[in-house]
Amino acid sequence: MGFPYVSFLRVFEPLDAFDDQQQMLILAQRGRDREATEQLDRSESLRRITRTVSDPFPHDGEDIVRVLNYPSPEGLDTPYYCPNQLAVRSTLAAESLSHSLRNPLLGLLVPDAARVAQQERLDPDSFAESLSKLHTRSATWGIPFGWFVLFREDDRIEVVGDGQGIETVRLAAPISQCIDRARYAAASLAIAAPGLDLLEELTEITEWLETFSLRSIVELDYGEVAHLVFPDESPTDVRAGIECLVEGDMTGAAAAYRRLATRWIKIRQLARAS
């Protein structure tokens, strides 16, 4: 069974950024490598969507934690951690779906009984805490252009694949650099093009990143869409477009946007394909 193209923007924090209970969960899983974690996440997703009774919510089991090894300022590989927070994220996804779909289709995908049961399983205090500090954002059938602002060509890149092709591409950078890049781009757009939706997106992303430890690492995980676009120059094109707007070069800005649109419109068209 195939999955939709889903990409992720994740924040990995150092161990001491988590409370004692979260640290125990992390320490119990830190020996599992990234490939095994992704396989576990996919298999659990498949198990949920193939239940005999329609219910996409997680019922039990510990939350999955991803581990990212990234060089510390001293140059030593240091582990950083990103909890999956699946219970909260699935609840938010179901709420978002309820605004875009109407019954009876919504009832078939997320029955009322399943939603009620999910609410009963959630601890209100834990839910509120996770909601205020959600480590993962996801996007289906394409990557928001605002995410590319956070990264540069010389950031760390990991190409994951086998003999059959590319499975995903992951970019990673220190959160302090990502915040600076987003702030600079937002300030530039506020002067040059205050009406662009990208300005609002960057403002919101910056506020989100500021809730985490400044020793964190931000990762953009392309997911399966990587094999359709990699090698990808989207971070360069987004930055070039913003710089052209600041300089008043509308021709250059239009050319950068055209390159982006040409690259990603074919992905978004897949979402509407039969």
C-alpha cells in the first residue's frame, strides 16, 4: 500500500530540554537507529489504517522518539531528540479534516465514536503541554516555500536510498541559524512585499521555533517526494526571489517563482490525480 507524499519539519532538542518522564522514554529508545524508527512508524501507520473498524487514532503503546546525531559546537557528534507526539498530531489532523470534509465522507474516515474515544484517552494536561510545544509539522503533496527559507546549500544534507532510488532527503541546521534566516527574510518581505502570504508564514514559523531550546537542530525531511525533485534548488530559489524583491528586481523575482512553481506544481497535481 502506498502513502501520500508527506514531508516533515522537525525540531530535535537536547536531552536536558525534556522533563524527567520524557527523558526516560527517550533513553529507552535512543539505541534504535533512524531507519528502524522510520520503519516502525510506517508499520504502525499501516496497522491503524487497515483496522477492520475505521479508527485512525493511536490506542496504546509508547510514543516513538527519533534520534538525530549532529556535530556539537565542539565538533563531536551529539544526539538530539524529536518525540513523535502522535496522539496530539492525529487529533489535530482529525480536527483539520473536519473543516475540509463534510459528512458522510468525514464519518467514514473518522467516525464520531473514534473521535470521542480519542478524547477520552487523552490527558488534558499532557495534551495542552504537547500542543504548546509541537516538535513536528507535516505537509502533504508538497513542501511550503517558507520551510526552505530556513536552510542553505551548505547545510548538512543526508540522502537516504538504496539501489532502487532515493527514499528521502534530509536537511539539518542549528535552530539559531534557522531563526535568524526566517527573521531576516520576514523583515525583508515586510518592506519589499508586505502583502505576500509568505511573510505571514515566516512570522508564524519564527514564533514556533522560538519555543524550543536554542541548542536544538531543525530538520527538513522531504519524505518520498524527494525522488521526484532531488537534486532540489528550492532553498536557493526562495532566497533569490526574496533578494530580488528587496532589490526591486521584479523580473528576477518572477523568474525565481517560476522555477519554484514549475518544480512543485507537478507534485500538487498528483494530489488531484485519480
